[in-house]
Amino acid sequence: MKVRLGYACISETLSFTSSSSYSYTSYEREKDNDKLDKVIVSNFLDLEQILIYNAKNNIHFYRLSSGIIPLATHSKVHFDYTSNYKEYYDRIGSLIKNSNMRVDFHPNQYCILNSVNKEVVNNSVEILKYHYNLLEKFGVEEKVLILHIGSNAFGKNNSLTRFINNFKMLPKYLQDSIVIENDDKIFNVEDCLYLSDKLGIPVCFDYHHYICNKSFIDYKKIFATFKGKRVKMHFSSPKNKTKKEFRSHNDYIDSDEFIKFLESIKNYNIDIDIMIEAKKKDEAMFKLVRELKYKTDYNFIDETSFII
């Protein structure tokens, strides 16, 4: 089994890189399109540096930040973010392609496809289109948008039905890009597999969320949802063992728990990409690598990939 590790959005090593924001309140007050443009260009340049850093350190799996284009989905702000930044899309797309890096997006908590509020659903569709458009402009062939099932209004069964109905109303290209993830409170792995059976959606298994919100688990069935494509999973450790903070992410990864998890799935002998969702981002990923090299006999191919 070949495992590749990745991290999300911000590099702790490159402390100068992050997605700068520009709130609608500031935009409405200042009416400054030049400032918005400068923020967007700055975000592109920071992303470019992160991708160069990733490539030089053999990081093959990376989650792009949703905040690259501030206000892109705001109903009261209108500008063409798909055509105006061709130079940056091309440069970043070349970095992704030339390094053969797997990238994806995880839209934020405002993307609720099964909301009972029609306006929220409409906004959620626009959020999905925005993320898809960025992947398209970057030239990413396998477009992946990780999504939680969302609202539990009027109970789980009604919520799952709303998700199915609203999913079927999406354009085919968005349907094909969505991957659903189990959450830490309401919708567990079984719920995700139920939707996968109904809609053919891949299921991204989140280990920490599973520990918080347990259910029957069938790894073979989870892997099969990817239909031959490389499987993607999330792994994080709880901030601490108290009930209050158990759901929060730790700065780092509990390597013993991580090894225990890998040992439980290694006999499936399937290649997997694992997103490390720790607050220390790439620092946590590389700390985990050092501990794995010390504690196991895994065969490391490069800085972030190994064979069990």
C-alpha cells in the first residue's frame, strides 16, 4: 500500500504566505476595486510560492485555500475573476501540472446544499461553481470538492432526502466533482455511504470525525466509492481528551494512533492520499514523518510518501 501525505491551505514554514481577505463591509465602505485586485494578486503570488515549496519538498497532495478570490460569490459584488487573471492561472496551473500535484478544495461551512433556506441553497451552488471555476482555470483535470452533508433541520432522514433532491438539480459537472465527508456530530460514515449508493458520490473518510461520531464502518465499501481513482482520506488528532475540546484539531498528529489506523487498513493494499488536518499544517506533517521513520519500518519513497 502506497500512502502520500498532504496538508491544507497554509504553510507554517512559509510564514509570509496566507490568503489575505477583504470583507464586504470594507469593500462597501471603500468602494475600492484596486484594493480588491491587489488582494487577489497577492493571494495568487502567495499560492505560487506555496506550490513551489511543495514541489521542492515532494509534497504531492495539497488543499487549496477557498479564499483566493475574496467576494467572488458575494451577491452584491460583481467582477470577472475567471478572465482577468489569466497570467496567474496559467503560472499556477503549470506548477500543479509539472509537479503532478493532487489539489482539491473543501468549501466552508456556508456551503450547505441541503439547507431548508432556498437562498442558502442558491448561494451554496454559487460557492461550488466558484471552486470548480478555479480548478478549471488552473487546468486541473480531476476536480474534487469535499462537502459535508450539511443541515439536520427536520431530522436526519429529511435532511438526507433534501441532499439527494438538491444534488440531482446540480449541473452534471458539479455532481461529478463532489466528494462527501462524514462529520463529527450528525452525519456519520453510514450516512455518507447511503448517499453514495443513491448518487454515486465518492466518500472521503475522516478518521477524527469518525472517532467523534462512530458508526459501522466498511473500508472496502468506502474505497470502492472512488471507482478506481486514488482514495482520499482525512486524519487529525483531538486537541485533548476532554469532552469540550475533543472535536477540536490538535496542533500535531498522534503518531501512535496514526500507525494503528494504517495497520488496520494495510491489508486492503490500496493506494491512499491522506490529508493531515492539524493546526501546524506542514510542520505537523513533517513531524509525523520523522516519528513514522523512527517507529516503523515503512519504506519511504521521498519526504511525504511511503510504502507499507
